[in-house]
Amino acid sequence: MKIGYARVSTQDQNLELQIDALEKAGCERIYKEKVSGAKRDRQQLEKMLSELRKGDEVYIFKLDRLGRSMKDLLELVNQLQQNGVDLISLQDQINTTTAQGRLTFNIFASLAEFERDLIIERTTAGLKSARARGRVGGRPRGLSDEAQRTAMIAATLYNEQQLGVNELAKRLKISKATLYKYLRHRGVEINSSQKPKQ
């Protein structure tokens, strides 16, 4: 049985384009919903998944209508295939009923995994490089949102080297000790002539 799934993100968006394409493809039943793809709880999608039978084919207009992310999409397609259900994406030319369609989808999956690995590699390398230079990566720990904003301003002004430490602390209405603490949190290299005495 050919089954369609159509989704738009907001109530004011229109499902007609997707529904027309799915009907033209021969879908006998179409599950429709207006909900953000970022939401895990998509009632019509869950209903469709629970009612699918071996040999069914799920039609979607585009891949992003089905999955919240490539990871989410891969999990859904694996779930479909384990249950003997194929996926056809009309706009992406993906059809898991054919060897070529399965290959195309697996290439998409591999590229997504490759991109994720590259991001992890770049992040790890960046943090390692920052630590080697005495900087700590990531969001400053142990500071309130207001303190983090002040720390960011302090780091920017300090790096501009227009104001001395005393004047900078005075303008930000914080003590010199707090100023140095904020600069350390932001990973700013403190001029040795301005470092506080131990």
C-alpha cells in the first residue's frame, strides 16, 4: 500500500503542495500534520509508523519532512526497512525499493556521518590548540549570565588596550581581582606587567 506523510512546521503554512504531489504519486492514505520537525512528539508520524505493514511504501515530498536531523532520518529509515517498508522521497529522487535508491540514501548517510566526524575532529583540535596556548575553551564556568556578559565586555576592552586595568575595573564597577578572574575565564592572555602580584 502506498502511504503518504506530509508535514509543515507552522499552522499558517500550507500542506496542499505536498498533498497534491503525494496523491499524484498514487498514495491511498496520507498522514498530515502541522508541527515543527524539531519536536519529538509528532502524533501523525507515530500513528503512521504504528499502522505500517510489511510491503507498504511510505512517500514523502522531501526528506526534511520526515526527519528532524540526518541521524533521526537514518533511524527512521532503518526502522522502516527492518519492518519491510520502503521509503520514496519525491523531490530527492530517493527510492529504497531500488538498489540505486538504497545506494543514494547510504551515500547521504555516509556524508552526514563524515561531516559529523569532521566537526568533532575540528572541535577537538581547536580545544587542544587553545589549551596549549593556556586558554580554556567553551563557555565560562561558574558565572551568572550577567557576569558572563561583563566578562565578555571586559575581555573586548582589555584586548583593545585603550584603558588601564584600574580604569577598566572602575568603568565596569568591579574589583581588579574580579576583572582578572573574568579575563582568565575568557581565555585572555594578561600582560605580564599588569598581572596581579601573588
